Amino acid sequence: MSVTCSTQRLMVNTPEGDKAMAYHHWQSPASDALLICCHGLTHNGRFFDELASELADRYHVICPDVLGRGDSAWLEQGEHYGYPLYVSIATQLIQTVQQHLQISQLDWLGTSMGGLIGLLLEASQPGCVRKLVLNDVGIHIPLAALQRIGAYVGQKRSFASLDEAEAEFRIIAAPFGALTDAQWRALTLRMFRQNSGGDWHYRYDPQISLAFNDLQQDVDLSVPWQAVQCPVLVLRGSNSDVLTADTAALMGQREGVDVIEMTGCGHAPTLMSADQIQLVKQYLSF
């Protein structure tokens, strides 16, 4: 099977006018359905390379770089980063891609932030998603977990070498679990970019951290959760502090919701390994 990946750009409307959002389109001659894979807070669409290449035998897999990340434009005013904007640009992306591909049905897979975008999207337009996969995120997020993330997001760090960048990334991303050296290097190359002076920097706008400045309580998404109509798969890293075992169990009590716990990792499963990819493929199968 011949799988191709192309990076494309879409002009999306924002409070600051039109901005360019990059997305990565994986497909093969057999692709006939649509899946959007949306990344976590500081990541970008290339974090799904392994998963997307495997799912392209069935799907047109669209992996966007949410504004402020990857190859997408940054905003001038950091206070505009947030879920109202993210859901809006996701809606614009979906409309454009569905029209171009002539595919009305949509599946959504999101890691952490990307999962919440999918949940809020489905809640605002019930029935717009056929199946929703939430990778290590749920309807209740403890304040302590958000504070942990907020402690490192947005620091304007630079590194003299890729090895130095990877060393720090391995510490920050330790909850990913046991990865091979090759996997850590691959993720590091997706996480950082080299500037003209030779230093390595994170591939996201430090201003995305502004949302963490005024956190004072847990996040409760039980109200939008009640509006979600589609079947949902909840993936939980067994050591996760973002999606607790109690929250996953509560979500699993609802009809149409399946919960799978992945051992040996926390927030969040990378979905790079063959066994994790197979779980996703089985759930999304028609």
C-alpha cells in the first residue's frame, strides 16, 4: 500500500483576522473515510505520524497543527488562545476538508487538548462526529495536574544542540512511558526547531501558557459531556494525573462509552506502538 503525506495550509478566521493553519494529510488509494487527529497542548500534528500512516489504509487522516504550534501561524495576543477559538478553527477545517473530499462522515481522535476540542465540537453540534476517541483526557481535570503542566509550558528555553533539547524533553515527557531511543529522537525532532543561529527552540508560541495563569480550581466538563451523542472510546494511561481512574470509571458508566487503560504510561499514551495503534484501529473499524 502506497501511503502519502502532504502538508497543506488553510486560512482560518480568528479574532485577529485570517491566519494560516497547517495540516498534514495522510492517504492511500484505499482511503474513503475521514479522521481528524488533534494533538495535545504543546505538540503538533506530526506527533501522529505512526498512527496516521497505519490508518491511511482506511481513512483520509487529517492532523492539524493548532494555531500557535508546529507550522501554523502564531497569534499576536496570547489571550485569544483557548477553546472557543480552537473549536471555531476545527469547524472551519472540517467544513473545508469535507467539501474537498466529498465525505460527510467524520471520526475524531484527540490527545489531551485535542480530545477536549473534539468533545466540545460534538457537544456544540451533536451528531457531527461518528466516533470520538479521547486519549487521556476526560470530563474532570484536577487542578494539581494543570498546575504541573503550567509549570513548564511557555518557558522561553533554547538549547545549543538537539541532544540537550532531547535531554530536557525526556524529563518533561517522562509520563509517556518507556520509549526507544529512536522514538525519543523522533518526538524531539517534532517538538523542536532549529533557528538560523543554530539553537533549538520549542515549536510552539510561549503565549499558549497564558491560559494557566489564573487557574484556581479543577476543570469540570460534565455539562458539555451530557450533549455528546456519539460513541466514545476513552484511553487512559494507567499512571495519568490528568485523567484519573475515578473519572475514567465514571465516564465508562454511560452507554456507548468504552474505557481502556494502557499500562506503563501516564499522560499521555503516545499511540506510537503497534499494540496501541491496533486498539485504535479495532475501535474505529466499520
